[in-house]
Amino acid sequence: MDSQRADGSFPPGRNYTYDEPETPVRNTANWLRVLTEAYVITGDDAFKRAALASVEYLLTDEVRPHGATYHCRKIQSKDKCNGLVGQASPIRALAKAGTVFDHSDAIETATAVFDLHPYNESLGLWERVEIDGQPLSFDRTLNHQIIFAAAATELAPHRDTVLDRVKRFLSKLESNMRLHENGLIKHYARPPLVPMLREVARSPHYYDMVINECAFHYYSYSKSRRRKERGYQAVNLSALSLLKERVPDHGVWSTDTISRSVDFLRQAQEELIEGIDTKHGSLVQATDIAKIRSRFEERPIQCYEELISTDITRTPSRGEGVFELEGINSSTEAALVSVLTDIPNVDLH
């Protein structure tokens, strides 16, 4: 809490995949999840005050300068909203804090930001929305779509329509989530060709989905892309496992697509944790794998305590972080403790 600034924000980090500067939105949202969980565990009002200060920051005009989506990154050549994934963090954090602290404005803002994103029923994908409210076509990155859906489930107790839309997304997932023969998840979402071309004909701003179709085939043979997809296997499945926990009765969980992707993760587990032939993706592979296996194998998380302990350093040398990660912005690394907030009590070894 000593690093929290007077306006309730926390120091911004950098996108660890591309080392790009971020606004304080993601780190503040991640710390808000930590502070909220700390209050739930301890009942200490110091955590509540800090959490509510972060909520107030995330409700300011500074972070939503046009009253639309959150301003998440500062790269001239890219969108400022950081696609769907940029919006997922504040939606999830505000929904959680709003529930715990009975803060209606937090819930209403998170719901409003979610509702801004058009959902295409035919393709089963959400569109990106820029910070000025302008739709930007679909977010083609599959893990962004899944993470956005998982974050939205935090709003389910407050809005039935949110969960209905998430269920429709899951119903289309098998046709959008493509795998290599070994069960490795391909990085881009790829809706069926005929419905996709029909939507492009109706709405020319969807034209980048034609480019996506070409890129999909090209990257299927790219060794560099394969390394990236290996890194993101746990990212995709971690968010999917959260969706499974929140929407357990959906038929997608019994599909061959899900079982093959989980089988790949299980078989490649040690290589992924060691970073063998892997690029980008999860910074805490072992912790994500523990969550995934616990939720998909329906076994208590305590069965995977050793995996979680693998990621957590015994003797932190850089101050605040519980993970010892080389080459990662220190503010970004410190806020990664948020990945532990949805894990019940475990013994660390």
C-alpha cells in the first residue's frame, strides 16, 4: 500500500510481451483485486480504504476520458483500449470490489464498459471499442476473447444478460478455437469461413477478418508462432478453467476441443514451466497450470501445491514481488500477486 499514489492509482507497468508503456489502469485493477481479497480475509479497514481509493480512481474521467472504454496503453500505432484484454482487468476488479463493498457505481461502470462491446451472434465474437467509443472490428486474438468472457462472469450476480451472453460465446467457442494436431491452441480466433464472409459483406469494417483468414494459414506453419502459442496455452486454459468454474454445466467442457487442449498442457507441463521452446505467454506457468488442472480434473487445488510453490520465490531480492522474474518491469511484476487471489488456502513449500 505504500506504493499507492494520492489519487488511488498504482504505478503503471509495461506490457511484458512487447515491453510497451501502459497507463496505471491494469496495475491499479490488479492491486484492487489484491486489496479486496485482503479485506475479505482479514476484515482490516486499512485494506478497505485502499481498495475504495483505487475504485474511485477507476471511476475518474482520467482513465475513461470520453466516458467509453478505459485508456490502457500509450502506443501511437495501436489502439489505446488494448483490445478486449485491456478492458477485462478493470471490469473484473470493479465487479469484485463492487460486490464486496456494496459499491453500486463500481458495478454500474463495469457493466457499462462490458455493454459497450458489440457481440456478433453469428460469429460468436466481441468487437474492440476504442476509448472514444468507436467500434474497431473484432479482437482476433483468441485469449483476449476468452479472458474478456471470464472477467464478465464477475458481473453475473448483478446482470442476468451478462451470463447469457457468456454462455452464447461458449456455445460458439468450438468453432472459433482451432487446434494443432497435438492439441496446441492456435493464437487467432477463426470463425467458419462462410459466416465470416457474410459478416464482412454486411459490415466493411470487419474486413480485417479476411486478413485474419490469410494470416491464420500462414502462421500455422510458423515455428516462431508455434513457440508463442505454447506460451499462451496456459493463458487460454487458465481463463477457460475460470469459465468452467463459473459456468460448470455448459456443454463445451465435454467437447474434444477442450479435452485435447488440456491433454496437451498436461503432457507438455514440465517443458512449459521450464520455458522450453516457448515464447511470451504466461509469466507464472506453474501457477496457471495448477489452476487449470484443479478445475478441469475436478480435484482440490491443494493437490497442486508444489506447482504453485514453483513460481513463488523464497528470497525476493527486488522488494515487493513474490515472483522472481528476469527482464520484467518491477511494477508489473509486483502486481502479478493478483493471480493468487482466486486460489484457496494452500501450503507453500
